[in-house]
Amino acid sequence: MAEREDDERLTLPKVLGNELKRQRERRGWSLRDLKDQTTFDHAYVGRVERGEQLPSEKMVCALDELFATGGTLADILEVIRAGATQAYVRRAAEQESKAERIQVFTSSTIPALLQTEAYAEAFIRTERPKAPVGDIAEAVGARLGRKRVFDRQDPPPYWAIMDEAALRRPMGSQQLMADQLVHILKVVEAPHVTLQVMPFDRGEYWMLGGSLTLITKANGATIAYVESFGSGELVESTRRVVQLTQQFDSVRRLALSEPDSLNLVGKYLEEYR
């Protein structure tokens, strides 16, 4: 019963999905009928209608034109992106602090809980080049504060997978990167921390260009935080969390073993020194 209530809770993405569904059903169209009118797969549209996935800007613009809604769907999406992202980040951080297990994948940066203060500051400055100094400092402090989860008497198992691009592309100076990699090699000595690297030679794979965090709570339920290009989405739908977990597992199988991953980190460390 609790799971059903969790899936049926009204969220901003569901508001958008409900409006899309209302417009479709007003015309007597099924999801497959809508697919025939557009280029969008019916399964994709179904996930959007259920609030399990945010639509692309291309989708909402096309549907606004098809439904003659005067930009309503695009406006709702803009409100979600502008107002909800920080709320999602805060809620994800709150859940992370109480997690029983944390699994993370990043495709272009060092995972947040493994970042040094200098790396975090350099990354946030790159992401928010026009932000006031005080805002940058606040964001860095918030990110570093998330590491307190490791200070718990019984810290949660933490499994991180990062793309080799995070090692190859320097953030800030050579010394900054060297210090960052030394920090990683120190952190992974803890028994609750596991690190894998996805090497370049694996080619294409799911989640290129984004990141995923899976947080398992004390009651056994798992939530997901999906992030890409400055926007984020907190996913609580059981169906989609299962899909994301399966995709994380597929990436984990492709990545290097932990010993080989740490050897690769060590090789990059020598290059930066």
C-alpha cells in the first residue's frame, strides 16, 4: 500500500504528464495514435504522462503545436526546470545523509562525495561562471557537507563508477588534479567504498553525458537522482527506479574491476605530477 501511495503522489512532472494526457484523450487518441502523429515513441510518451520522465524541449514544443495549446506544455516544463532542480538536489542530499546504500555513476566528473574542496570549487565555478563569490562558497560548502555521511558510526556502502573522461579531462591545474587523485586513492582504502572506472575502449554505453545516484533507504526502498547538463530529476516511481538500477548494473558489468580501476587512477596521477 505504501508503495502505491509513493507512486501516486502528485509531483510537478506528473502535473505536466496529466496535462499531456488530458490533451491527448480530448482528441480520443491512444498513445499509439499519438505516435502516428509525431516522431515520439509511445513508451516514451507513456513515461512522461505517468510523471516518470521529463520530456525533452523538442517534445513539448512539437506537442504544443500539435495540440494548439499556445506553449502551455513548454511553459510547464520551464517552470519545472527553473524551480524544481534545486529542490530535487536538496531532497536528494537529505536522503543521501540517511542512506543505507549509495550507488553513483558519473560520465564526465569525479563523483561528488569523492571530490576535494579545490576540485568542487573549480567545477562549480565552471558550471556557474557568473555566480557571486558567496553563492559559490555556499555551494561548495553544501557539497562538502554531504561527505558527513561517511563520518557515521556505520557508514553506508558506497559504490561509485566514473568514466575515464573524469580522469583525462583536467579540472583546474595539474596540481589540483594530482591532489584530487591522491584523495581518491586514500578514500577508497575504506572498506565501505568501492570505485570502478569505465575505460574509453568500452565504446558507447548507456548514460553518456549524465549521472545517476541510487539511494537505498532504511526501509529498503530505493530512489534515484538523474542529472544532466545542469538539470536534475528525483525519481521515486518504483517502475523507473528498477529500470535505472538495471542500467546501473549493466554499466557496472562493463567497467574495469576495482584493482584495474585503481591502477588506472594511479597512472593518471603520475601524468599529473
